[in-house]
Amino acid sequence: MGHVFKPFVTRPLPAGSTLAMRAGKRVAVWTDDAGKKRQAAVTDGDTPRIRQRASTYTAQYRDGSGIRRRVATGCKSRDAARSVLADLESRAEKVLSGIVTAAEESVAEHAGTPVVEHVDAYVAVLACKRGRGAKRTIAPAHVTNVARTLRLAADECGFRRLRDLNREAVERWVRRLLDAPVEQRLAPRTINARLAALTSWGNWLVESGRLTANPFARLRKTAGLDESDDVRRQRRALTADELRRLLTVARLRPVAEHGRATVRVVDADRPAKSRATWRKAELTFETIAAAAERGRSRLRADVLERLERAGRERALLYAVLVTTGLRKGELGALTVADVLLDGGRPAILLKGADAKNGQRATLPLRGDVADELREWIEEKPEAVCPQTVGVAGRVTPRADVPLLDVPSGLIRILDRDLAAAGIPKHDDRGFVVDVHALRHTFASHLVAAGVTPQVAQRAMRHSSLELTLKHYTDPRLLDVAGAVETLPALSVGMTEAGRATGTDDARAVAPVVAPLAGRDRQNVSLSDREHEKGGEAAAALKPEKRRETLAFPAKTEKRAKGLEPSTSSLGS
């Protein structure tokens, strides 16, 4: 039999309260807003709190599974609390008698809880879940975005209780987002991400016994938008010449900034002797080498060494990104111990906790890049342990030293390098060059080099081949025209020899499609077999008959006749 009671709760000490000892117990004494003197017991601990009875009743009962539960009724009246208890016990008896299932009883129990509390419970569970592969948790930024999306959807769609959840309200919300002004309209990818968050939340509501069915099932499939036309962030790949210029500028620009020439600005509105008529010249690919030489002559030795090292590190950073396909965050998580340079083929070991997909990967290194990394690590005094292992002279890299310093403002640094190298930020298609475009460059050059699509997909560590070829391959780097030129030569009309003899050269494409020399007998086409067998008989045929024999040889077998329909398979 259940009962109702007011549980004890703890609260912070009221303002102006004092601690005293009464009957051997420590209490807090204060005056309330009505001027009445009050006192309450105080808890033990470094931060004392008053201990009082709650103002509302709590019901305690056994549910349909026999589990003892406590449910806050929110009632200040004992009779009202007992009415809530009676309803809870009635639902438990229906479960015991088989009138309703335990799942239906669980849904009814959560029906009156505000949607905001369900959202908070889901966000708390999401923050504790493991990420993909070896990732310990889901990214906090993703958890924050999901919480904001669900609260916004509940407010925009008018969801107050779980019974209010329906997909029609969400579809109307999507329509309002699409009808917004252009400057306020969200990208299709953003809208689809919100729909995916709602679907995941609905799945959790079912799994936790709060709903019997997900009202947002397959919401992105039915109400989602096509993202293929959203070219706000379409990236392009850099050509080989652009990569050469980018690496040159990245290596020289830190020093060249201190050797920029001074040029005069002609401005009739300013006095001739004004210093505002002089400014530093912009760096270009043609002038950056001379500016770097002037900078070396102006800088102190220690400053010059630091800037030279910064330029070398930046060029090495770009080279690693464009030859391995690493993402910016993945490169920033690498340590000197993750570079495998001894033994067989040099490679980079990417831990599962650092990879975007959560899976451990071994990325092969080009020989020239591996040599640069070896020199870079050997010149870092803090990169190796003092003790040697194995072969004399071999040192052990430290696992707590970052391989390269990847600054948070790398995109702004890249923009300045692109400007100095004469590489446009946006091309005529509106495609952009940013840090992630170096990964697109890696994929595009792999495909352009003729590697198989499966190899390119494996190198990019993608889950699907479509993702590699459709989204990470720049078609401008692919020699489509050259590929068309490799197709076999086709004779649409008659050749010169054909015009002289009155015949078409139907065999012009045969050597390309099915070469005669050095091939297996079973691969010989029917037209070629007839040509070999025909000999003098084929030469005696009329031109039109000969064309028929070469292109589509006539059947010579006899068909059996009888009661059944004639078929070529019954011939002798």
C-alpha cells in the first residue's frame, strides 16, 4: 500500500541567518520576510545548509513490475496528493492484471512531464555516450548544438508535452525557414542537421520507454532538403604550380614581411611631406625572394632564426596536409612519436581517438616529406628522450611533444599566403580555397594520377566511394578531354579506300575493340571468324553481301523442323 509524505530537502542558508546550538544540535536562526523568527537544523560539512520539510507531497508506491518508486506529486494538499497516488496505483494494478503493458504504463508515466525536461535528460545521456570508434565521448560542441536545436524546435513547433509531438508541425517549421528572407535563410545542410537531431531524440524517447513510436522517424528522408545545390562552401583543389608557389611563400613570408619595400602613395588631398603618403609594398610571388633577402639583413640573428623556423614549419605543415589528406584537427593532435620513420616504409600513425571517424589509421608518407620530418624532429631538442634504445644512437620520440604547431588562426595565415602567392581565394565557379581544401587537393591529385577509386577512398578514409568522387574530387583537375581522345577512332562514313571500292571499312574499329594479334581463340568475334573462314568465297561475294558478312554474318546452320517451332539450337 502506498502513502504520501513530505520529504526532507536541503536549501542554502537564508540571508542574515546565524548559527546556534540548540539541544546539542546546530541550527540556523533567521527572520523571514513576514518578520517572524525561524530556525532549522543545519547539515554537517564545509558548506552548511538548512534541512527542512518540502512544501509539496511525494507519493511512494510499487509499480506494475513490483519496483518501489517515488513520484513528486506537486501537491501541497494531502488529499490532492492521495488522489495522485490512487491514480498511480490504479495504473500499476492494470499492468499486474494484463490490461495494459509495462511499456504503455511507462509512456503514461512520462506523459505529463514537460518536453524541456525530456530534452535535458536526452542531452545528459548524449554527453556521456562514447563517440565513434575509439573516441571517449561525443564532442561537447555537438552536444551543445543538439541541445540548442531541440529547445528551438520545441518552442517553434509548440511542443509542451510528449503528446504534442508530431511531424506535421516540424514540416510547417521547415517551410517557414525556407520562406525567410534570403539574408536570414538557413543552408539546406543546417536544416537537415536539425531534422536529424529530432529523429535521434525520437529514437531515444522510444528506447527509454517514454514513447511507443518515434514521431520523427525518417524525417530527414521525407522532409529533408537536397544539399547538392548548396555551394556556399564548395572547395576547389590547387594545381601543382599553385602548390609550388604556396609552399615557397609560406617558407619565405615570415622573414619577407620585415623586408617589404616602401612605396609612395600619390594623393593630392594630403600634404607632400605627410608620412601618410608612404606605405609598405604588398608582397607578391615575384618580389618575395628579394624582400626576404632584405629582411635577413635587417633582423637580429635570434629573431631571424625564429622567423626562419616559423616559415619552415608552416611550409612543412602545408606539405603534410596536402600529401596525407589529414584534417586540421587530426594534424594538430599528432605528436613526434606518431611519425614512424625507422624500419620499413615511413608513415604517420593516427590514433582512433584523434581521427574524425574514430578509427586508427596508418598513413604512408612521401619520401621527401619523410626526410623533412626527420630533420625537423631531430632539430627539436625537446622532441626526444635522453636515453637511447636498441641500436646505439637511436633515440625514442616523446609522446607529449606536438609534431607541428597548428595555430587556431591558420585560415587567416593561409589567406595571406594565398594573396602573396597570387592564388585567388575564389575561382570563376565560386569555389573557395581554405585549409580543408588541401584535403580536397590530395583527393583530386590522386584521382588525376590514375589511381583506382577504391585506393583513393582508402587513402581518404571515407565510408563511401561516392563521398570521395563526388564531393572531394575537383573535376577541373581531371583531364576529361584527354580521356576522350584515347577512345578508339570511329569511321562515321566511308574511308578513302572504301570510297574507291564502294565498301565501308567496317573492320576499322575491330582491332581496337578486339585485337586479332596475340589473343585467345574464344575471344575472337563472329565477324572475324567468318572473315578467316571465308577466304576466297568471301572475296567473291558482292559488296553489300560482304558488308553483311563482316559486320553481321548470316547464319548458315539448318533448323530442324517438326511439330515444335523452329529454333536455332536444334540445328545440326
